[in-house]
Amino acid sequence: MSESEFVGVDRAAEVGRTTEVEFAGADEPSPYLESAPLAAGDTVRLIAPSGPTDEESLQRAIAQLESWGLKVVPGDNVRARHPRVKYLAGTDAERRADLVDAWCDPDTDAVIALRGGFGAMRLLDGIDFDLMRRHMLRRDGRPKLLTGSSDITALHQAWEHHLGVATLFCPMVGNDPFKNSTVVPDEVASWLFQPWGGRELGFPAEEPAGSPASGEAARPLSRAQTLVPGTAKGRLGGGNLSLIAAGMGSPELIDVRERRERRGPSILMLEDVDEELYRLDNLMVQLVRGGWFTSADAVVLGSWEDCAPVHEVEALMIDYLGGLGIPIVSEMGFGHDPDAPSVPLGVDVTLDAEPGERPRLRVDHAGGQA
């Protein structure tokens, strides 16, 4: 799918986009299962809630979003740098102000994180989530969309807990995949400009017939494999392992042991980058002892870029999770893979991981069908 398909196209008419609906919250299926989150002409707010960026990356990100026909409003502090801490894009107050202002602006349709790094979790305790909840709907009554990955996991967790809205865990426009990958920009665009229901997650098993077109690069093919077979249905959650572990005991994750009883089954995703095996081991100890997996009906492992070899990571995960009696699949690609696919969080999904077959993870439609 090329960028030209999104420029100047009335996607609202093309996909039967929902208008004037009232979103009920966590128990209501996301409207984006059946209607595209964005259309050409929508307004997105571009913010830097974590690490700083450079001007070239910022301008490239703005140009990318504008090429899809979106109106881009950068945060007031998107170019800021913390006066003392070089890994933060401005002070906590500056970054938090951009996040809150972006979300509460009545003209906002989506809030897009420019990049990850570190710092998003530092913002949470100062956010008035009652205020955020009062302003979480767009003018058409559907919830605003939050996008980002890596450190933005902290915001995904908070949005799920406090607001009950679906979010998009995807590569970020200010990062290298948007500059270097031949597939990431179009893949992210497909999740922004098409409905989510019924879509398969991860890399494709094979190229569609007649694809790619002349001069286009082929998408990476699926490396997914089943570690523990089985099938499961549940709400998709999770994200970056380090960030989830860091949030254990926080208001967003303090009730993980009771979550399944309150919200039903879940399928949990994990990925990470640049972590030695002993560090992953330590993080898994933290999640297991904290009860994070007590709500899991299946575990889906993404990419482990610049970590230990994949087979060592898989063995570690089986050590901790193999006795839970739930399906476990690996190599789904989400996270920091250079061509990482996107993942909608807070939606119901179905996992089929039959023995000897490639595992498949699909987003359910609003009626619960995969």
C-alpha cells in the first residue's frame, strides 16, 4: 500500500467511517475495529514525551505525516531539551504539558509520540486523568488515538487503566525505521487509515500474489513459531518488558492479580531491546513475583533486538512461563525489529497456535469474530 493512497482521499467515505457515536469506555469494543482511526484532513498532535530529537528527525516526521494528508500540530516543547539531563526532551513539566494539551485539544484526532527513549513514566503521577477522561473523545464521539512504542509503553498502560481506550503500539515517525525501512511507513499507515477488525498481526506468511510491485521491496516474512501450543481469545496488552517491570506496584499495575476476574481474559505481549540475558531474567522474576501473568490466557513474544540470541530468550521464557498451561508463541516481530509491525492494544484478539503450524494472531471484529 503506497503513501499516495492516503493523500487527498476521503477515507471516511471509503471505509464507512463512524460519526457522531458516543464511546462508552473500557467495556465497549473500540470503534476502530470497524472504522478507520484517521482520514486525510484529520489533526494529529506530535509530541516528545520521552527522549529528545534533532531538527532533521522532527522535520522528516512532520513531512511523513503531512504526506498522508494529515494536519500536524507539533507540541510547544517538542524541540526542548532538559537543562541538566541529556536523555530527556525537556523538563517533566514541559513534556507533560505537551501531552495533556495535545490530548485535551478538542481538534485533536490522534496524539503521536515522535520517539521513545526514556521519561514517559515520569509524567504519569502529575496527570489529572479525570481531566483526560473528560476530553478523550473527538468531535465525532470516537476516542482519540495514542500511538508509539518502546518507552511509550508507560503511556499505553496508563491509557488502558485510566481511560479504557485502545491505543496503537507502532514504530515512531522520528525514529530510524521510518527513515531506513522499506515497509514500516506503509505498514503504520495501514493501521491509521484502515479499520483494525479481522486483520492478522505480525509479518505475513508469504507475499500476496502479484506482490511486490516493480521497484518495491518485499515485506519480511513471518518467523513466528509456537513454543507451547493452544488457542486463546482475550484483550491484547503488554509492550516493552523493561517498562512493564518498572511499573509494577504503580497505580496502573497494582491490581494485576485481580485483573482477569474484573476484565476477562487477556493475551499479553512482551518485547525488549539491548538487554543481556541476565537482565531479562531479572525482569521476568519481577513480573512473575508481581503476578503480572495471572491474567494471561496466552503470551506473545515480539522482537529481542540486540538482546541475547533468540533461542536463549525463548528458553528463559519457557523456564518462567512453560508451566502456566497457556499458549506461548515467539518471533512475532513487534517491538524494535527494524521492520517491526504495528500492534493495536486494548482490543480483543484470537490466537491460534496449533502443534506444527505457524501461529496466527488476529484482531477480532466488534462482534467477537476473528
